[in-house]
Amino acid sequence: MLKVIPSQVKVSEIHQYMLDSIAPRPIAFVSTIDKDGHVNLSPFSFFNAFGANPPILIFSPALRGRDGATKNTLDNIKEVKECVINIVNYNMVQQMSLASTEYPKGVNEFVKAGLTEEKSEMVTPPRVKEAPVQIECIVKDVISTGDKGGAAQLVICEIAIMHINEEVIGDNGRIDPIKIDQVARMGGNWYTRAIKGLFDIPKPLTKLGIGVDQLPASIKNSSILTGNDLGMLGNSDRFPTQEEISEFKNGEEVKRFLHALEADSENLTTAVHIAAHNLLSENKINDALLILMSIEKK
């Protein structure tokens, strides 16, 4: 039996053992706002419900492990004691992952992740329109368990109002677990989809994704590419160069594919977006971005 004594291992090691063993964990996709009106949106998997009378949720934006810095979410909550906890389902999981990128303070992750701000009714921070459940909360207290990297910062929230998309309500009037299609965090890059099982999404820790907002309008407004598709593309750290696009287009298979449709721009766009969607389903993100950019005008 492996024995792990926290005082005898690095914080990063005990943290990883905790993440790997205490799972699956629900995800609080938290929107906050600072006193100057700057919005932040970040996911946290140290999260759960702790009472119904009053209805209490707690999540922890722990101090950053490498340097003990506070996260923007915690800074905002200390200025404006309100938040919205948005529940994540599979249709938005890639965009949620992109929003976890450590963008500088002041960058709006709603914009970067291609998600829609919905005005809240009882608190100041906006809701995530795409989320199946959006919970407006008043922050009752913040309990710090330490001042070193990895220390929990327990944000105790009381529910003010819940918004539940009627599409996830079953015939019995309650939330249908199949319709809501929730996801949860495991260890490492792993997630679990409640109705299907495990899948992985690389953590956006070592790079800044370009963001959905930087994609051409024809891609952002595609009727074929899904929110998850856009999230994967937005997590790319750069656009391909013209040289890379030209080399890709000159590949025999791609050249035949594009040539067969070049006289019909509408069908060409549809075919390319379908091809990109299929490539993304195989996690071939770079190829998907290359084929999409190959028909974009310079």
C-alpha cells in the first residue's frame, strides 16, 4: 500500500494525488466582476453543494501553486461579493477549458472562449447563456486556510436564484441527467462525461490560446462548427503561416478536395467546415485550422 504523508512530499505531489483520487468532481464555471466592471470567467473543480436551508455552495480558487498569487476570481469577489456559478455540460466543455487559460487581468474570458454574457437578475456578474443551469449567488464569506501556494480559499455562496434551461427538464419536472449531459473533472487532463465516460482535454497551462474572438467571422459564425469545435480552435497558440497553409493546400489529397469545389464557394465553405469538424473530432486541431484558413481571403 502506497503511503503519502503530506509533510513528506511536495505540495504538487499531494495536490496531484488528491486530484487523481477525489474524483469525479463537479465544475463550478464562475463568473465574477471587479469594482471597475471588468468581467472574469473561470472554472474550479474544488466545488460542491453543502446545504439547502439556506442553499449553500462552496468553491475554492486556491492560491496559485507556483507563487502563491491570488486568482482574478478571488480578487473580484473581495471587491464585489457576488458571483454566478454556471454548470458545465458536454456541449461547452472545450470552451470552458479555454477559459481556464491564465489570461492577464482585464481580459474577458467570455470573449476569448466565444461564450455569451446573459444579464443576471439579482447579482452584477453576468451569466453564461450556454450553460444549462446558471446560479446567481451572494458571497457570504471567504475563509482562507493559508497564505502559501495551493492553500484553499473557501468561497461560501448563498443561492439567490437559479436559472434552469427547460430543455434539460424531464417529464417528471426535474432535471434529466441524460438531457443535461454534465461533465466532471478527473486527474491530469481527464474529464468524465456522466452519460458516456472518460475523455481528455490538454490543460492550457503552457501557452495562451489565440481565443475564439480572434477567429475569422466565417469560422465563428459557422452553422456546422460547434462550440466545442470553436473552443479547440481558440486554444491554438498561433495561426498557421501563409507558408504552412500553402504547403498544406499543395498536398495531393487536399488539392483534389479543394479543386473539386472551387467553382462553388458556398458548397466549398460547407464542405471545408464539415471536414474541419471531422478533423477536430479526431483531435487533429492543427489540420482543422489549416484547412479552414486555406479558404480564407488574405
